[in-house]
Amino acid sequence: MAELFTTNRDVPGKSTGWTKFKNRNRMEIVANLLSIAKNGALKTHLMYRANLSYLMVTEYLDFLCRSNLIKETVDVEGITKVFQTTEKGLKYLDVYDSLQSIVGLNSHKAESKSDMFA
């Protein structure tokens, strides 16, 4: 019965890589969306690059637009909506990055991203 509750993490020498795909908190998701939208991005690009469902990316974008962290514009043809990080959103990213470096997570995040798809 105890074998049912044993994970590879509990077995010495076996690593599951569970830290690669940890759950993100809201601040991480917001920072991720803001960094993706720095140069402007479509909703579908935000959805796929941030690994969010359509419903979740819509809710986050509504929140970010209401908070003036992202602005929604229309492209030159007037057809496609483009989301771009505002000055307030860039400030959020700066503060978020400095908090990450204070805690010491910047180096860990960079290491985990480099070996994520190895």
C-alpha cells in the first residue's frame, strides 16, 4: 500500500523533473504575459507562449487592461487586436525582476529554462 504513495522524488537517484513544471502564481503569470507583450502580441500568441487556456488568457487580459498594465490596440488594417505592455506594465516587470533577484530566483529561473527542453 505504501508503494502507491511513493514518488520518484522519494527514491534516491531518481528525479522526476517536477520542478520544471511547477504551478505558477498570479504574479508570475502576469509578468509572463507582460514580457511577451512588450513589443505587441496577438491574443493567440499570448495564449500559446504563456501556456494558458483561451478563457484564462481572456480573464488575465481583461484584468491587465483594467489595471492599465496592457493596452489593446488595433493594427494598421483595423482588423486585428494587438496587446502591448504599457509604461506601468514595464515598471511592474522591473519591480518583479528586482524582487526575484533579491530572493535569488533569477539565477534559478534562468537555469531551469535552459534545460527545460533538453
